[in-house]
Amino acid sequence: MARIITKQLALDIVKKLRAQPETTPSKVHDIYGVYRNNILVAKISIRRGSERDKGHDYIPAEMHVGPHFAKEFALCNRSVEDWYDILKAKGLVTN
């Protein structure tokens, strides 16, 4: 089965969101916090394994979006503001 979100796309998402590494200990994932106005909006986790084709298909749920949007976001077809608009519509952020 093809993976929608590969490790490289997951890294691109974290970079685009300017996510900050969290100090939460995890043996299998690196955890990143996404902040807006100093408020934690989302936590994104990336597997540490060396397999680049290993799936990260849980990331759309962590971003509170669908898989298609997450992939488009990673490929730069969607902006950070598009993502915040979705979060606002769902009532997850206020500004």
C-alpha cells in the first residue's frame, strides 16, 4: 500500500510550520510543537527510523486535516494560513 505521507513529506510539514522540538521523551518519535501567538496549536511526531518510505499517515490527524490537504500542504500547494483557516473553522484556534 502506498504511503500518503512519507518521512520526507513529514519533515517538510514540520519545517513549513516552523515547529519547535519538544522535550517530551520518546524512544520512537521526534515530537514537534506548532505554536501561534505562543499557544500550542498542534504536536507533530516523526518516526526516528531510517526507513524513508515508512508511512507517517497519522500526521493529518495530528494536524486536524484530511490526508489530501496534508500532502498538498507538504508539497507547497497549500499555505500555513490555509491550515489556520481550517483550524478556525473547526473551532480549534481563535486567531
